[in-house]
Amino acid sequence: LRRRILIAIGLLIVYRIGGQITVPGVSLPILTSFFANTGGTLFGLYDMFVGGAFTRATIFALGIMPYISASIILQLLGAVIPYFQKLQREGEEGRKKINQYTRYGTVFLAAAQSLGVSYFLENISTQAGPAVAEPGWAFRLATMITITTGTVLIMWLGEQITEYGIGNGISLIIFIGIVAELPYAIKS
């Protein structure tokens, strides 16, 4: 039991460390001043779920949300598409196939969302200057690769926590993100 708890804690620490690494090419002081008053907005709510990673434009900016979205999409497809209905009834083999499709969907959604994040970051500007010093396709591609890879790493961490740690890894990652931002949410 002690080993499983330590594994879960270790993997959650990796998650929190990744939530502090800013995407290359982004000015953190400018982002901080831009997002200073987003506590009660939709950005503030989303940022709370990802442990502050969105407003710091970290490699984990999307959090585990693309995985959750892909999972929901596949569950909905199971209600309307016969192929997915068949997979849901096949038991363990079907579940493995659905998990595989969920992972593919996660990568696709993370890539699409990270492209949107890169455009968003390029348009942030304050009196101190733009958040991205060198906007363009090189920045967008680097941001897409970095954030998509970060999302895949979070998905993997969640699966490892579920398998070798204690509890549901995805739920623990969401919980840790909320707990990490709770003092800031209470303060504002």
C-alpha cells in the first residue's frame, strides 16, 4: 500500500512540475499581467481545473480536458454508431479498442486546441509588449507539439496512477489541479 501511495504522489509531483514549465517563446511577465483579473471569468474557472497551467501557458495548459472530451465523444458515438455499440458489448477486447480510439481522439483534440491556444497567445499584448516575441508558423508548430505532448504525458500519468497507484489517476489529476489553485481562488 505504501508503495502504491508513493507512486501516486511521485506521478502527481511530476504533473505539478510540468504545470510550471512555460511554452517556449512566451513572455511569462506579460501573460501574468494580462491574466491578472481573470479570477471570476471562464478563463479563471478553466485555469483552476488545470492547476493554473493555462494562464502561465505551460506545457500542460490543456490539462486532461482533451482526454475527457474524447472519452465523452466516444461514449456518445456508442449510442448512435453501430460499430461503437458493438465494441461496447464486446467486453474487455472492446474496451481496449475504445481506449485506443480515445487516445487517438485525445491527440487529435489536443493538437487542434493547442493550435487555438497558439493563436490566442500570439494575440495577447499589453503595454509592456506582446506575449510572443516571434509569432508565426514556427511558434504555432512548436506550441502545438509542446502542448499536445504535454497532454499525452498527462494522459499517460493518469493511466499509470490508475494502474500502479491508488484511485483513478484522471480524477486525482483533476483534484490536484483544483487543490493547487484553491488558495488563489479563495484569495480573489
